[in-house]
Amino acid sequence: MLGASRLEVKCQDGKDRMARVPGKLRKRVWMRQGDIVIVVPWDFQDSKADVIWRYTGPQVGWLKRNGYI
């Protein structure tokens, strides 16, 4: 967590990106350190991304059991 709705995320492609949480997601979902999120890298700047989804605890368990993570 960097503050001002920004996060440092570690992506599956091995890159660290600065991600921002858009307004509609920021008002509905709390982000914490260690959460599993889906991010979409920006087309014009590969070092930045947008968060589009945060998985809950039971969802993360299901993803691990079924081999997605």
C-alpha cells in the first residue's frame, strides 16, 4: 500500500508494477497487503496498471485447490 489509492503489486510475469484502484472499486472494496488481485497493465506505460478485481479468502482457497494459483 502506497497511499492515495495506489498499490505496489507483484505480477505473474515477474514485474513489479504500481497499480491504482479506480474510484468505483475503491468505494466498494477494501484492499489490504497480501490480497490477491487482478490487474490490467497500461498499454502505453508497462510499469503501471489498474486493479479490476480483489479476491476474497474463500475465493483464493478455491483458486489454489484448482491449480489456478
